[in-house]
Amino acid sequence: MNPETEKTMAFFGKMTANLTHEFKNILAIIQESAGLMEDIMAISPLSKEKYQDRFNNSMATIKNQLHRGMQLAARFNKFAHAPDQTNAQMDLDETIDHFCTLTERFARLKNISLQAGKGTPPGANLTTNPVLFYMALFYGLESCLAVLPANTSISIAPAEKNGRQAVEIVCSGPQAPSADEFSDGLRKSDSWNELEDAAGQLEAEIECETRNLCLRLIFK
């Protein structure tokens, strides 16, 4: 197995393990809520009204988690089809939104907020290798997560730089590192070499804008 195949498999392994944990959490919450509902339903009819709010809350939790599980499954299914084409046109707003949904847990484990921002103007497209694009975003995110402390936030959004399509990973928060700490920390992170490798295969440039704590990928 060549090194590039090994890296791709390791990346898909990380993503699969991450989503497996998320599905386990969803099922555990549903199980707990269902158990509470069973306890409430076992109470005598005269006591049921007293616990109606708890019953309704449990039902709402189950519905919310089922919706979340279905959304994750649909987005992971789309991600799983990324290797189907070596070159494809991607809607960047949609793709980044999918990516943030799939990777939110990595940020949440560090108590960092992750959200997808919208490009201006919206509807930007990029024709590229989907797997390498996801890998570049993932290693860029991991590099930023390695630098940021808890209670900070990351926003990922399409952008333009010198007439070229780009993606910006912007970090912020009162506890965010200084410009020098941000720049040095990114380059010392365990994922930086993987980011450079994925960007190189995409023929994309990596730009670190310390003034705004922004990691930018600029595509051809």
C-alpha cells in the first residue's frame, strides 16, 4: 500500500470513528429518554398529569435526536461517496456546511464552537478532487484546534483571494492566542505536514493571516 493510500484510509478511519461515537451518543440519549417515558407511563393514571411536562420533554428530545441522527447519516453518506470521482464540481457553501456537521464533535471535545459561514456572494463552486478537499479542510481544522484553548470559536467559509476561490478557517474568542502564537502553533501542530501534503496535491496555497487569526486555502 502506498503512503498516499494509507493517509487516505487513516483519514476515513478518523471520520468514521468520529461519526460512530456521535451515533452512539444519539442512541444513548434516545434510550435514556425512552426509559424515562416508560417510568412515567408506569405511574398510576392519577399521577400522570403531574409528570406531563417531563413526558413532553422526553418526547421532544427523542424527536430532536432522531432528526440529528438522520441528518448525520445523510451527510455521512454523501461524504462516503467522495471517492467516487477524482474531479467534481462542489458547491462550497453546501460542502462546508456538511463538513462542519460531520466534524463538530472534534471541536466540541475541546469546548470550541465550530460553525459554517456563508460565502459572499453565495453559491460559489469549485471543481477539484473531493477527497483531497475534505482532507485539506480536516487537517486545517485539526491544526487550528491544536492551537486554540477552550471557549473559543472557529468559522469556516468560502472566500475569494486575488480573484481565486478560497476557503477561510477563522479563529476568534477572548482567549484566542496572539498572532505569533497562532502562526507558530499551526506550523508545529501534528497535522500541519498532512495539510501541506493535501494542499500540494490540490495545487492550493496555504496562507496564514495572523491579524485575523485566519488559515486560508487558495485554489487554482
